[in-house]
Amino acid sequence: MRRVATIFLVSLLLTNAGSAADGEWPVASGSPQALRFSDLTEINTKNVARLKPSFTFNTGLHHGEESATLVVGSTMYFVTPFPNYLYALDLTKPGAPVKWKFDPHADPASQGEACCDTVNRGPAYADGKVVMNTLDGQTIAVDAATGKELWRAHLANIRIGETLTMAPMIAEDKVLVGNSGGEFGVRGWIAALNLKDGSMAWKAFHTGPDKDVLIGSDFHPFYPQDRGKNLGIKTWPADRWKQGGGNVWGWVSYDPQARLVIYGTGNPGPWNPDQRPGENKWTSGVFARDVDSGQARWFYQWSPHDLYDHDGINENILVDRDWKGSPRKLLLHPGRNGYLYVLDRTNGQVLSAKPFVYINSSFGVDLKSGKLIPNPAKHTQTGKTVYDICPTAAGAKDWEPSAYSPRTGFVYIPHANLCMDEEGVQASYIAGTPYVGAIVRQKPGHGGYRGAMTAWDVAGEKIKWDHHENMPVWSGALVTAGDVVFYGTLDGWFRALDARSGKLLWQYRTDSGIVGQPVAYKGPDGHEYIAILSGVGGWIGAVLTNRVDVRDSTGANGMASAVPDLPRRGKTGGRLYVFRLG
Amino acid sequence: MKVERDVSALPRHGFGTHSLTWWGTLGFMALEGSGFVLAAGAYLYLMTLAQKWPLNAPQPDVWPGTVVAIMLLASLPLNMLMSRWAKQEDLVKVRWGLVGMSLFGIAPLIVRCFEFSAVNVRWDDNGYGSVVWFLLGLHTTHIFADVAETLVLTALMFTRHGQNGRRFGDVHDNAFYWYFVVLTWLPIYALLYWVPRAA
Amino acid sequence: MNWQSALDPHSANARHLADLFWFFTALCAAIWLLVVAALLRAIRHPGLAGEQDPPERQLRKSRIVGALTALTVLILVVFTAASFYTTRSFAWPDMNTLRIKVTGQQWWWQVEYRNHDASQVLTTANEIHIPVGRPVTLELHATDVIHSFWVPDLMGKQDLIPGRTNYLTLQADHAGVYRGQCAEFCGLEHARMAIWVFAQEPSAFEAWRRHALMPNTMPDGGAAAKGAYIFVHRQCASCHAINGSDAAGQTGPDLTHFGARATIAAGTLHNTAANLDRWLADPQAVKPGANMPKVDLSAPDRAALVAFLEGLK
Amino acid sequence: MSAPLLDTDLAPAEVSARLEAVWSEPKTLWGWFATVDHKKIGRRYVVTALIFLLLGGLAALVMRAQLGTPDNHLVGPDVYNQLFTMHGSTMMFLFAVPVMETLGVYLVPLMIGTRTVAFPRLNAFSYWVYLFGGAMLWIAFFVNSGPDAGWFSYVPLAGPQYGIGKRSDIWAQMITYTELSGLAVAVNTIVTVFKMRCPGMSIDRIPLFVWAQLVTAFMIVFAMPAVMVSSTMLICDRLVGTHFFNWAEGGDVLLWQHLFWFFGHPEVYFIFLPATGIVSAIIVPFARRKMFGYSVLVLALFATGFLAFGLWVHHMFVTGLPRLGESFFTASSMAVAVPSGMQIFCWIATLWDGRLRFATPLLFVFGFIFNFVAGGLTGVMVASVPIDTQVHDTYFVVAHFHYVLVGGAVFPLLGGIYYWFPKFYGRMLDERMGKWNFWLAMVGFNLAFFPMHILGLMGMPRRIYTYPAEMGWGGMNLASTIGAFLFAASFALLAVNIVRALRRAPGAPANPWDAGSLEWAPASPPPPHNFTFTPVVASREPLWDTPELPVTTGLHADRRETVITSLVEAEPQMCESSPPPSIWPFVAALVISVTLLGSIFTPWALVWGLVPVGITLIGWFWPKGAKEEES
Amino acid sequence: MSSAWARFALLAALLLAGCEREKRVYSGQPATNPAGELYQENAYDVAQGKRLYTWMNCTGCHAHGGGGIGPALMDNRWIYGGKIQQIYRSIRDGRKNGMPAWKNRLTDQQIWQLAAYVRSMGRYVRKDVAPSRDDALNSGKAESRRERSAPLEPGR
């Protein structure tokens, strides 16, 4: 026990107090380092079974509630899917009534440009401002106290398929926003706005010339394949980089010591790889950038010349911890391609990449060259169905963020276990329409189960435990210092597992399916609360929310065949659940 | 007029190689057999092209097909007796033998219905499913056709038309064709159930 | 343009084929003449008495027929060997030479120059430029139905089959323009699916390649600029791409550097402003059934479009 | 039941009268539909096939008119594609194969000295099915649903995605009809030749025409199932969503080509081998000399029949098959020239010393040798893989196979028509017109097809509906078009000749050509029972060797009965009754045709069709108490 | 013989349907048919519509009828009405919740063809006009094999 406590203390120090010590949840990821770890201990393995709903709040909507619920002071903030209402709930009053509600008046046409449901992954908070993105491409800052609009920046053009679904990230005085639209042939970018007035500080694209990508003299990627002039053009056939994707629709982490913004880039467009020979820089990779200038420091490509829509946007968990005997500044990344990457975040070197699910699309990652070794037998081909590619286009793990507990040293990865049959077809770029070029059918993966919560032992480079779920897990994870892991399922169960053993300790059936992000906070009454939005949606939930006809196994890009039973097992809805010990 | 032969003493109906319908039956067996061989060839051809086999489907369950094979083989002794009784023109034995053969024909048809679901693939799933159903369908048509003929013959033999040499010839040819139905099943059975396991 | 003819060879391969053809033809013609001569002899001859040959004559005839049969076998062996050696003289497809992916579609050819360096990958349509004097490997694909690639002056044909990849090696002896066309029936406009091969001196080829790789610069004024706007904002961009513009449709032929092409609509019309205007006015009157629709454009708009497209040199 | 009445109990004249009564059929509408007389059916079959020849030929004329000048607008691509598909499908499936098979239906029983075919009702059935299938195809064409993917209907063009509408279904179902009838005729021919030859006609005395029919029938039995399998797969792909030819789901495009050509190549020999039979049949009486090398010719038939199964791949030389396989198929394709060569040598050797009678049939045989040898030699050229890569799918190939099929089969057929017309209709055709017919056909044919060789080499692919003037193909195409019209005129002349002959009173002698084979023994046209007494033969040309044929007695005179003989020696084994006329084959054909037609639109038609089909088949086979059924 | 005549009449009816089904009109639309109904009776137009459906990336949102980003088209729920004219308008002018307008990206004839194909997805056209399966990854029963069900009233 002493040893554990020591590790805990050391970890806390090393991670620079990664979680909000005062019981707030000011960032969607829990902390700029994206640990999703709460140091609250009131709810623990012993008593979690006594959790009871404290209050609920109905949004009245029927799309994916993916938003994190921020808690700052005694107010809770979250954003609904389109029409993107921003709610502030007053936690001091019983039942947490609405303090204010902000309606950004988003353009309904944007609903047709969002690949994976009209979701929003949450607001950001700093300096008395709540910053949110809207599906129709705007970033809006609202006064946290009054709900009055402070500024609004129009960043994305829905006419060409650009939308904003990610949770903005505030680092220093910058609001970091990236676009969605990898399935629409949109050129991906990340922009830094000045928190003060919403003016553009810098903007970096992820295809095209170095000056657009903000690659300059500071850029020192670890591997030679990422070095060279204008790779964002040279690794593409002529002009195709203009529709090349590399969007930033997932998670942005921030290393305050190094003042580095670290984030992943999305899949190249179109999915059909035959239409874009080359390594397709700078898609499906991870960038580290200087927060002030936006200049790139290093880059690593998870999936060069991505074959399967394997975006690289999953969370990058920044931890300072022991690695093979010495303290290192690490980056943990459970990738869509199925590997748990451990990178040295100072330079982008891959230290470890081991699969956390069954993979046959690649043979592994060559640690020497840093290159993914694809399996030629599973190479997506134009005009030919390749059967049983694992993982699928949605990845071993999609956007749903994992959590890391410094206490256990485990990464808690909510993920899917699916395989797919895919045929590449010629995609044609027509602005504002999907640019995919693949027909996909999905099916349960090896073992017959479709999802799991997996605890990954970083030090041991192996799976510690697996909690299988019938359906893919599409909600984020939360781990607390009480050693409890929380996540939800598509059929509405909100579960608590023992962080060390994976034992199911408690569960609660919510109205709808859960694709949200659980958070823990200390309420004004001093007690620990666990909050989760229930409301099925997202790519996988489209089967239900968009009434996909599952007779078409390729409906919703193959999700119709992944979860044809979803309409039977759950229903749409939108309700916030907040639990406390009863 | 120079008469060189007189055939008045020759029989007016015959069995086996003397009978036209026997040869006709043989001819149809040859062409249907050729169809079976080509369909089996298509199966093997698609198998060599496929990424894996069975293609995107679980292995077929062997039991219904095996039961059909056993049932068909079990019908052979009676079928042999049928040819003999028909040649002996023994009406009573032929009548009840035909009833038996009808049952021996209907029973595998019933099991065959289960076989279509036991192959664990639908005809419209992929090329593998298509060719499996094609072979099964082709053979089922043959059982069905022979059973239908057997039933009609059974009915016929219980009428006043039964006691007639030509009818016994028909019964004999019917038994002859049944051998074909049984024997063609064995290679198809091996192809459908054991080749994918060996592949 | 050279004659599109198997007997007008302009490459070593095609010459081998033509030589083999003439060898076969000469021998076959001789055989045919002998047969006809024998027939004439039989016709002219009054004949012998009796219904049957006497035994010794029958024996003699048998010997002659036997000898002729043996001769037939011999000639066929020679033919087979000649064919075999001709086939063997053709190089195996070499993946290290210049590799061009040709995709047959109803009813045009998509041409993509492969390269390990993605930025050197070049897409064009309905014409292939090759350097003379070195082998070029064509990688043949089809996305809809079977087509067949045939440029008789340079090489025999090879089918483009959906779901399969075939290879064909081309090598031109000297610079020239060689016409070819689809040789496997592929539907309505099979007749109008031509491809032109431009064999160029290596330096000229390299210059062409470099130029073709560059995006077109967009006109900044006049009718052509109006045409560019129409192209991007009207129906054209739904199917066609022009590098350098915002049009990136890929279901129709890539029109980058269209103005430098020899023909319109896969060899249907020579590429002149008048022909282009005629084509745009009603493609279905020129190539009925083609997938290019008749777009409702005013005459000035069409003129602007023609100015723009012809300007894409 | 009255006591059995044997022919030995009666005077020969009485026997003849009785048999005529027993074998003749009522001259009513019912009788017309119920006939099982192989001669009536054979005649109908041949006439129907000639009508299809006319239709297919008209389609060809429209095509030639379209191609006569460059950039022509007589017909558009849609109509043109339907036209050449109809032309090819009609000529191959509705004209050439049936006409050759069914010349046999008429002639084989006569040549082997029997009274009917083995299965007369099956014979009737096959005719009706064939008629309905052909009619369906042409009616479909006239309502703009003619197939348009070529006579070999390559997938994917004929497949579910690119074969739009019901056109390809109609093609595929037409195949089912013609295969059904073709296979039935083949089985019939085999059993008839095996078991019904007159006593004494051991296998070394079988007429060469009959041998050719027999070998062809065997080839049909083994090859036609391939196209049945493939066309069923095609219909299934189109109708119920199977994936036989879907390359993206484990099917394969080339599977179609393998299956089709496994049938399609032998099919050429279904047409050519019977034609060689006609040639052999004509040469002997017109050279007034027995055939030289009888056994060589029989051997050549078998060799051709056997080799024909080993060279289907030469239709696929440009599909990218492995080179080793290509060499093998080059060799096998060339090898088939050996037996053909041997046949030619034997025929010329027979003519060499013959005292030739230059009547129209022999002229057509000369035309046959002249044209066919040219076609055969270009066949050797296309068998060479490298040459084929240049000429495959061009007009060179079009020229080649027209020389083989028109030169090799239509010329003998025309000769055969002039030769056997007296037997069929009891009237002679006019010789003068016949000679005009021949020369017009020769000139027209060669003018139409010879330039195509050059056109193909000059790069003209087949199946193009037009071509630009700058290609330089205009002149030769115009010549070819003129030739085609001349060739058509020769057929018009034949039609006039036939009509004029039919308007004269019958009066042809039994054996106008002084031929030696048995079909010339009975009167022209033969009585319903063919032979009053089954002949006994002792040589290959019995009418020459024993003008007074010995006979067999002991058959019933009051019922339809034939002698069944042993396979090799043709020794009598038993007497078999032959069924009387019946309407059921017609009804069954009708019901099956409607079922098949329905299955173009819904697979359930097959299920619902089962009931009426079952009923009609029971009706067909259920005994009705006729003497023939009770013996 | 009367049954034969009945069959003949049936055949004649089928044949006339055949004429309409198989016509190929390459450009413009039949002047007699301003409302576009003839398009859905013509197999060629429906097939051309299907080609456009893939080429214009309709599959990206509506998949092969099952929907995804956009609503399913193979079911019987028609948000803006399921008549061919209503579908035509949805395609031509777009709809406010995300359906883009195609009037400047497709010609009028193409939009009608596309609308006719969309009608076939729920099998609201005759079986013999609806397309058969694609030569592609199998996404389920082809249009011609689907069951038709009565359209629901407009609205969700």
C-alpha cells in the first residue's frame, strides 16, 4: 500500500497535477493533459453500489449527446447536438435548474454535412468565458455568468462540407478549434483564436505547402519519412491534397510546460486509397505545435497512406512517468488502428505500439522506422471486396476518449471489437457532398462480442483486464481516485467497474444509449457527483437516430450491419443524469 | 420380295440395353451428369479465386447433408430389388416396393429443406453461397423429379394399367435413374461439406 | 496520324506480329491454292469407270492422303512453334519501367501514370504519351464492363476486365501518333471509344510529362474566365476535374490541359473550337447514349466555356 | 382386343395399306398439333429454321446498310446492338444448330431404314419448345426488348447491373428453350441411331451423314449443359441476386466465358459436322463413286468431336490467361485442323476419279470446299495466340467465322436442300435457277466477306455501329454491303425456286439422283410409315449393291411397331411399339414455355408453373389404352 | 382454346409494357410527359438514375437505400413526399435540413432519372423496371427484389 501511495504521489507530481484538484471539471478531457482522472475519492469501490440519481435534465432532443459536462464553480455547462444549445445549470439549487440557455441559431443545412450525426463534444471554459463550436462552423464565446454572446467567429464553410463538432480547447490565451469533414473532401486545419476577441492568431492546414501547414525551421520530426519540403503536396497526386482531409475533430491536448499543443489529424480523403497514392501527409498523424506561433515542432504519422478511414484524432494522454526505468515525458494514444502507442512527447519517437484488440489489417509498428506494417492481404482495393478487415473503418476505437489513472498506471480504453468487409469504389469530389469511395459492411469481431472496456497496463505493455460488452462502447471513460471506472453503453447502461480488476460494481439503466463523456465533480455541497449525458447518437447511433434501414447492410457506412439490433435495444433521447451516493 | 429376317418371335418389350427408354434415360443422365460436372467445376473455379473458403461464411453443418447421403445409400438395396422385381414382372412386390421407394425419396427431400439452412450461407450472400445453392438446387431438382415420377408410377401400378410389360420397363428405368440421383449426391456432398474443411 | 492497322507496324512487337501474320498467310494461301487446284483437277477429269477404286489405286490414294495428313501435322507444328517463339519474343510485363494504369469505362479511357513518388502521378484521359525506344507497361483495369485495349500499330490487344488486372507492354520505334480503339463490345458507344497514343522522343515526352503535371492556371479575365466560372459552378464540375480549378469530379474524363488534347469524347471529334461547341451544344446528337448530358447553356455561355477549355493548354 | 395381326399374315399390298392407316394422322387441326411423325416435324423444323434464317438475314442486311458508309445514321447504336445480337443469336441458336439437327430428324430414320425416331413425342415436344423460344425472342425484338449484349452475352454487359431492362433475360431464357429442344433431339438421335438401325446395318455400314449426326448429338449432350448452367447462372444473377459473375463478391467475370465457350466452341461443330455429313451424302451419288476413306472420315468426325472440347480457351486469348495455357490451347486449336484436313483430302480423293454430275448440289459442295478451306485456314491463323491478339474481335474474325459457318455449313445446306427437296416434297427444284442461285451465292458471299479480312487487319473492330470516314474503311465496307445484298438475292432466288416447285404437281421419282442410301428407297415423299417392310442391308450403299432390298418380316400390321437391333451388329433384339399422335407434347411445351416466360419476371413462376407442368406431364405419360401402350 | 387467348392477351399486355420499359431516350424528355411519370416506367432511365446516384455521391448520405447522414430511401417514410414530382423537387431545390440543391449540378433530365431511381429503391416502380443487384459488395436485396410497402403520411 505504501508503494502504491508513493507511485501515486510521484505521478501526481510528474503530471503537474493533471486533474482539477478542487473538484471542478473545467476541460472536456478533465485536464489539458487529457487524463480524465478525478482525484475525488468519496465514491470508491466499496460504496459505488450505493450510487443513486441525484437529478436529471431532459434536453428534449433525439441525437447523440456526446458533450462533456463542464463544471466550473457551481455551474455545469454542456452543449447539445444540433441546434447546439449551450446550457448552464445551477448546481446550488435542488434539481439544478437552468441558469441560462444560449441558442446560437445554427443553420439547419449543416445537418446534411455532418458525417456522424449532428453531435457536439462539449464547450470549453476559461476566464469567465464559455467557448463552444456550432455544427454550422462557428466558434462562439459566451459570458459564463449571464449567457450573453461575447464574440463569434465564422471558421468553417458548410457549403463545402466543413462543420465543427469537436470541443474547443483553451490553452493559455488561445482557443484551439479544428474542422470536421473528412468524409466530404474537406482540407483539414486547426485554428487558434484569441480568447479575448475571437480574432485569428494562427491557422495551420494539414495538407498543402509548408507555409500553410506552419512548418518552418522549428520542425524536427523524429523519423526521416516526415522530413522534407512541402510533403503536404509531394505525398499526393497533383491537386488531390486540396480535398485531402486531415481534419481535427477530436481531442487537443496541451503540455503547459513545453507550451506544446498536441493533437491528431483525421483520415485522408477519400477513403479509397487507390485514389490517393502516396503517404498523404499530414493526415492520420499527430502534430506538436507551439501554442503561440502555431509552428510545428514534430509530427508522427500513425497510418501513412491510410487504407481504412483510420483517423489519428484520438486523445493523446500526456503523462510524465517512469518508462523502462527512467522518468519520461510520454504521450499515450490508443489508436484507431488498434495500437496503444507510447510516444516520447518531446520529439515524437515511438517507444511502444502494441495492439489492444484483435488486428489483422497490419502486422505491427516497426519501432526502428516508426512505420506501420500493413497487411497486403487486407489492403482495401477498388472493385474488390476484401473480407474481414479488423479493425473497421470506425477503428478499434473511435473518438470516445479513454482515461488514465496515475494510481493504477492503466489506460482505460472504451472501444469496439468489429471487423468489416470493404470494397473501394471510385469517389468523385463534388463540393459539399460526401467523398468516401468505399462500401463497407461491418460485423462482430473475434470472440463474437462487439465492444469492450479494456484496461491497458502501460508499464507491462499488455492488457490488464477486459470487460466485454455485447455492443460497441461509444462513450468516453472516467477513472477516479476511488479506483472506479465509469462508462456507458449503447443500450443505456451506465456502469462502474473496479479499476484494478475490471469487476462490475454498479450499473444503472438510463433512458437512451450513452455516447457521452462521464465526469466527476465536487458539488457545492462538498459531495462527489458523477455526471453523464444519455442520448444515443454518433456514427453508430445513426442507425437509431436517423432511422437507418438495416436491410441495407451498408447503411450509415456499415453501422447498419454492425448494430442492426440497436433499434431493438435502445431508444433515442437526451437526458443528463447526475449521480451521488444515496 | 426377299425376306431375310423374321422378327415375329421376338419379344415386344424389353429391359436394360434392349429398351429404348433405358437408353434415353442414360442419355439424360449423361447430359445432366455433364451439368453436374460443370457446376462442380464452377464451384472449384470460384474456390481457387477466393480469398478464403467458405467465403465470408461459417463452415457448413455436415449433419443434414450426411443424413441425406445415408438415406440415399440406404435406399439402394430396395432399389436393387425393385429392378429385379420389375424384370420378374412381379406386380405385388413392385407395387409395395414403389411405395417404399416413394418414402425413400420423400424422406431425403424433407431433410434437404434443413440442408439449405445448414450450409450457413444464402444464395445472395456471395459467390460461394450462390454456387453452393446452385449445386444443392440442381440435385434437389433431381430428387424431386424422380420422386414425382415414382409417385405417379406408384399410382399407375395400383390401377388397371399396372399389369403390363411396358409399365415394368418404366419401373425398371425409374430404378435405374434413382442410382444416378444417389450416386451424383456423393461427390457433391464431398464437395459441399468436406472440401471447404480441407481447404 | 498513322493508319490504324495491324499491317502497318511501328514497333518491334507489332512487326513480329505482322511478320508472323504474313508467314501464316503465305503458307495458308499456298495450301488453299493447292486444294483449289486439286478440286479443279477433279472437276476437269472425266473420271474412271466403276463405283469403287481398284485396290492398288486405293492404296496409292491412301498413301497420298496419309502423306498429306502428315504434312498438315508438320505445318501445324511449324505454325505452333512460330507462334510460341513470337510470344516469347515479347517482354514480360516489367513493373520497373514506366507504368501506366489504363482504366476502361463506358465509353472512354482513364489514364494514370504510376509513380512511387505520388506527386509525379499524372492523370489524363483518352490519350497516352509514351517515350519512344523503351518499353512501357500498361496496367489494364475496368470498372464497369469488359473493354479491350488495342493499338494495332504498336501491339496486339489485351482485355480490360473488371475485377482483374492485365498487363500489356508497348514500345514504339519512332515518334508518331497511333490510333487505337476498344475492341471488346462494351455497350452503346463501343464504336466511339478511341484512344490515341503519342510516341515522342524521350526529351519531348519528359517535357510533356512535366507540363501535364502542372495544374492549369486559371484565366483572370475575359470570356475564358467566365467559362471557368461556369465550369466550376455549373454541371461540368459534377463529373470533371481540372487541376488548378475547384472542379474535381472524377466520374468523367479529367480535363486538365484539355486544350492540348487531340480529340473530344474519346476520339469522336477532333479537338477544335467548332467541334467543342458542337459537342457541348448536344453531346447526345454526336455520341448518343454517352454519359455526358446535354446541359442547357446559352450560346454566349457555351462560347465562354469553349474559350476556357480550349485555353487549357 | 382383337388378335394380333402380323405382316406375314397379309399380302404386301395389304400390309402397306394397313400400315399407312396405322401411321397416318388425322388431317385436322388437332392432328396438326398432335403429330408425332418425324417427317412432318422434321419438315416443320427445317422450314421454321429457314424462316429464322430469313429474319436473321434481314437483320444482317440492315446492319450492312448501316455500315455501308461512314458516319451513317440509318440506325442508332441501340437498334444496331440489338440487330447484331439478334443476328448472331438467331443464326446460331435458332437457325444453324436446329436446321442441322433436324435435317437428321427427317433423314436419319429414313437412312437407317426405320419407321420413326426413338421418342416421337419428345421429338414433337422439342419442336414446339423451339418454336416458342424463337418466337419469344423475335416478338421481344419487335417490342424493343431484343437482347443487345451480343450472341455470347458477356457479363457484366449482360449482367444484372449493365444489362438494363429485360433484354438479357429474354436472351438467357431463349437459350433455355433452344437447349431444351436441342438436348431432346440429341438424345433422340443417339437412341435412334443406336437401337433402330435396320438389320444388317452394322456400325461399319452407317451412312456418313448419320455418323455426323451421331457425333454431333454426343457433342450436344456433353457441351450444351455448359450453356444451360451458365445461362441459368445469368438469370439467377439478374433475377434472384446470386453472385456468380460479381467479381466483388467472390464471383468472376471469366467464369461466364469459360462456361460459355466450353459450349460455344463445340457449337461450331454442331453446325459443321452435320454439314460434312451432307457433303459426304452428296459427293457419293454425284461422283458416282463410293466414298474413299470411309473409316478415316468416321475417325475424323470423332477426332473433331473430341478435340472440340479442348480448345474453348482460344476465344479467350486476350483475357490475360497464363502463357503456358495459351501455348497448349494454340496447339489444340491447330490440331483440330488435322481431322478437317483429312476429310477434305478424302472428299477430293473421291471426286478425283469420279464421273461427276454437275448438278446444283455438287456445285454447292465445290463452293463449300472453296470457301470452307479458306475459313479453316484463317482459323489456323486465329488459333495462333500472337496473331489472335491482333485479329481477335475484329472483322477478320467476322470474316473467318462466316467463311467457316456460311462456307462450311450454309453452302452444304443449300446443296442439301437441292439434293433432298424431292424427297421432302416430291418435286424437283429447277436446275437452271439452282445454278444461278449457286453463282450468285458464291459471288455475293465472297464479295461480302472477303473484304472483311482486310478491314479487320486495318483495325476495324467488330460490333461497332459506325466509324469515322478518316479510318479509310468506307470503300471495302461498301463492297461488303453490296456483296451482302447479292448474297441475299441468291436466297431470294432459292425462295422463288421453292415456291415455283411447290406449285407444280408432285412427280419426283423415288430416287431421282440414283443415290445408294436408304432414304431414296421409299417413294418421294415417303409414306407415313417410311418402309412397308424394314429393309435388311449388307453394304454402305445398299441401293447400288442390292437394288431389290431384302426385308424383315414379323412386325404387326395393326399398330406402330419398329425393329430394335443391337448396338454394333444391328441384329434384331425385339420389336418396340411407337406411340400414336398426342396433343400432350404441344400442351406441355406451351405450359413450360409460359412458365419459363413468367420466370423472366418472377422466380415464383417456376413454383406456380410446377402444377400445370406436372399435370401435363402426367397427361402425356398416363396410358390411354392404345394398342401400342398395352403390348 | 379460350385459355390460350387469355394467355395471348396477357402476353400482349406484357409486351406493351416492354416497349415502355426498354426505350432509350438520351437527351431531353418526352414532351408528352411534363410531370415526369414516364421516367419511372422506363428501365433505362431508372438505371441511368442509379448510375447518377453513385456518381453524385448520394450513397455518402443515403447509402444503398438504408440512409446514414440522410434519411433512408428504401423505407416507406417520405419526409417531403414520395411522389416522383416531390422527389424531383427535393433533388432539384434541396431541403432545408441538409439536402443540397442539384439544379446547377445536374440537368433536368438527370434529376428526373435520379428521382425515378429513388422511387425504385422502395420498389415504388414496377418489378421489371427496378434494377437488379450491382456488381459490387452486396448490401442487401436489390431494388427489384424488395417488397413494396404502403408509404406513410409525410412527416416523421
